[in-house]
Amino acid sequence: MRRRSGGVVPTEPMEKGNGKNHNNRICLLAALSVFFWAVLLYFHFVVLGSSSIDEQNQLQPSYAQNEPSISLRVDKFLPPPEPKTKTIHPPTESLNGTVGSNLPPVLVSDTDSGSTVKLPKIGEIDVPKEQGFPFMKALRTADNKSDPCGGKYIYVHDLPSRFNEDMLRDCKKLSLWTNMCKFMTNAGLGPPLENVEGVFSNTGWYATNQFAVDVIFSNRMKQYECLTNDSSIAAAIFVPFYAGFDIARYLWGYNISTRDAASLELVDWLMKRPEWEIMKGKDHFLVAGRITWDFRRLSDEESDWGNKLLFLPAAKNMSMLVVESSPWNANDFGIPYPTYFHPAKDSDVFDWQERMRNLERKWLFSFAGAPRPDNPKSIRGQIIDQCRNSKVCKLLECDFGESKCHSPSSIMQMFQSSLFCLQPQGDSYTRRSAFDSMLAGCIPVFFHPGSAYTQYTWHLPKNYTTYSVFIPEDDIRKRNMTIEERLLQIPPEQVKIMRETVISLIPRLIYADPRSKLETLKDAFNVAVQAVIDKVTRLRKNMIEGRTEYDNFIEENSWKYELLEEGQREVGGHEWDPFFSKAKDEKDSGGGRTASSAEAAKNSWKSEQRDKS
């Protein structure tokens, strides 16, 4: 038997077992390799990627904080970013007064918010809110409640002296028949009136010329508490041109070139000013202390009356305040004739009002005036006859040789002793006497709506029955009823209420002394200025809203629009149509002034010649 050697290790089993383990190790290494790379890739793309995003998010505020420093380097090379836009459809009021949003939007930049707002179109033009409406700053002043002048600022043009002060230096030429120099004293009030007969107060009374409003108004403006040198915040712009004095110099014996010269120079000067560009003059106003017909010449015929100031295209944009306006034109507005009373303080007014309340009035009605025999349409002859035939009427005839009619004390004494004062048309629609009578606490009786109701809508109540009596002219012509019978029909208690209303109106019908200020009361100047501001403010807001103030505006119906109630936008037929239609027999292309009106203006000058004292 053969023995095996102990040093020999069997090889087969060993070789067989080693091959199996080797394969297992290879698989394990491969699996580990795959797992390693999977973990590596996961860590790289998922974990690191997420951390990178978080890190970016964490760094973003830091970047935003440093943005200004970056923009210093970059912004000048890049176009500015587009502003964020915001479409706003605010409710807009349609032309018929209803609310809707049927107007197409307009892109508008708002510098305050940095966003874009959409407003209605103005006509066919897209108008930016700030750039298109340079008066926005002026409108915003009204929102500053801490500013007592917010929304009330007035800018006054510094005109060359030839348009105002030079006329006063040459005052002897202001009227053909009257030396106006004495009436220019005391800031345009004229010489003081002595209270010899006890009719006046001891102070505040002056022999004021009825056509002196030009200088009185301008001097009052110098005392206005809200004047500004910054036209961009002005609610309105005043033009201190003495238009009434200008035309008064040249109406008789001068050609149309001379009569028009100052007016043409004025508008040429204004249109070159930057203030004019804000609204093309629609925020401008001026004052003329004469009737409108002196400034509405129909043609360029040398024989035609007046100048053409109010027919100039530029002047049609402005507002002109006159003592008598045209019913058929939209660029003039009636303000009161000056009376003899110009108080310096509130107590002067209160004392006068109380005195007028306590007076004994022995006459039912009175009349101061002259007949118009050359005017077949005048009812003055019938009025004088009725007054003469009545035991309760006081008559002061103002024809040739009647000196008392030119005495302020005689006129005021008669008015103070009467319950009613008759105020028919003068040579034109209006007369100073109406304001003298109301100053005396006398209830005015009008016979034509153009004598007050369509004239002084800023200063008198629209409900004319509260302070006056209206008797149509035809009632006098046809003798339907006598004036005495009509006035006796009014109950005494109603008469008392009407008289109190008239007395309460006194402050807004007088012009205070330009050298002082009233504290709490608003005089005729204050009322007129506020009315102009309101007018310009409405116009500006209407421009922003893309609308007009009235629907289907017809200038020939201008007298009707001022009578509309709040919220009304369109006029129709009116009970006073006959008073204003039958006079328009010779209408001009400028909107309705008549040849008969020019004759009335001429006659008013003839009356000045007759009435001179």
C-alpha cells in the first residue's frame, strides 16, 4: 500500500473553491462602484443643486440692497426698465350725466405713483394727465386743507403801464363831457360825500362814478389775500387792463384803428406769455366798467359803434366782467354797478343794514328817471304817468334842469322812504339805480328780465321772487293792471320778508373800500372773484373728464345756462324767450348782438352828456 506525502496539499478541491469566491468579489466591487457613483451623482445634482438654489435665494435681498451701486455702473448702458402698467377703468360721467365707462381708455402717466392710469380720451387726442394738463398743480392746492388759500390763488399779470396807470395820469381824456380826474381820487371811489341831510353814514360814502369799476376792482385786487407770483398754482389769472377807460377815450371822433389799438396790443402781449399757454387764456379774466355793447362792434365800418375787443378770438377765451352783459354771448358776465357806499369795516355794513330795517317808509313805490320819447318801445312814459296819478308814489324826474336827480342824497332819501322802487330799462337793459335802491332796502320792481335776472346771476338769487317784483312790460303797455294795484296785492307780511332779503343782500352788492379789508363779509368783488374761480375749476375738471359743461351748447342761448339748477346740463324753451328773441332782428355772425344794442350804447353816452353836473 502506498502512503501519501504529508507535505502535499490536494489541488483540485482548492482550485475549485477559489474560483467561486473570486467571482463573488468582482460582483461586490461592481455593486459598490455603481453605488458609489450613484451616491456621488445624487449628492452633486440634488443636494448641491438644492443648496445652490437656497443660497441664491438667500443672496437675493443682498443683491437688491446693492442695486443702486450696480445701476451706477450698468444703467447708463441699458435702456430704462418698462414701467409696470395698471389698467384702471374708473367710472366716467357720460355727456347726458349718467355714470358709465363707455369712453375709450387713454394711457396716462402718473408721476406720483410711477404707474400708468387710463383716462377717457379728450376728443381724438390721448392726453397725459400731467403733461397734457399743466393746471393739475393748481387743482391740487385745493386738497391742502392746511392752506387757507388752497384753490383760491390769483395770479395778476404785470401789464405795461399804457394798459392801465397811464390812462389815469391822462384822466381828463377819459370822458368827452365829464372830468373823470376827481372820480379817480380815493382809489377810484371819488370825493367823499358829506352827510349834510343825515341820509348817509358819517363815513364810507363817496361820489362814485357809475363807470369806475375798472380802477375800483383793480385796487381791490391789490388787497386780495391769496395773490401769488407762481402762475402754476393759480386758480385764475387777472388781467388789470382798464378796458372801459380805454374805449371811453375814443368812442367819439376816432376811427376804428384807434379804437381797437389797445385791445389788439393787449391780446398780442398776453398770447406771448407762458401763463397764456396753460389754458390758452380760458383761465384769464378782466374787468370793464361799461356795458358790453361798447366792446362788440358789428363790422369794420367807421360809422359802427365801439371796438371789437369781445369779438377777438383770444378774448373769446377770456372772461370779461362788465356792468351789463350780452344775453347772446358766452364770454361776458354781469357784475354790479358801483354805489355810493364803500365801507371800510364790517361794522359799517351791519350798522347800515340795521338802520334800513328800522326806517319808516311812507311811499308804496317811487321812480327816479326821465322819459324816452324818442324810443317808442320804452315804457318810461307810462310809468311816469302812473306815478303822477297815484297818491302813494314818489316821483323824481331826471330830465333837463332837474337838479335833485343828480344829487346822491336826494335819490337815496327817496329810496329809503319807499317800499318798492321801479326799475325799468334805461338806455340799455340795466341801470345803476337798481343797486342804489337795494342799498336803501327798497324792493326793486323790474319790467324786463335782462335788467337783473339774467345779468347778475353771481350776486342775486336765482329765485327772483324772493327779493323783487316782476311786471312784464306788455302789462304796462296794454294797461292790464296798474302798478299800484299789482303792488297792493302783495300781503304786508310778504313785503316785510322781501325787504329783509334785500337788506341781507347789501354786502354782496357793494364794493368795499380798496384801501382796507372786510373781515367776515364778502362784497361784490369777493363774490365775482369766487365765481370766476369756480368757473375755471369746473372747466379744468371737465377737460380732465373729457366732457363739456353743457350738452349741445348754443351760444345764442347763453342767458339761459346761468339760470340752470345744479346738475342740469341742457336748456329748452323758457318763459322769457320773447324778451330776447324779438330784439334779435339784426343778428351778427358773432352770436347775436344787434344794431339796436349799439344804438342803446350810443344813447347811454348821450344820457351822460345830458346828466353831467
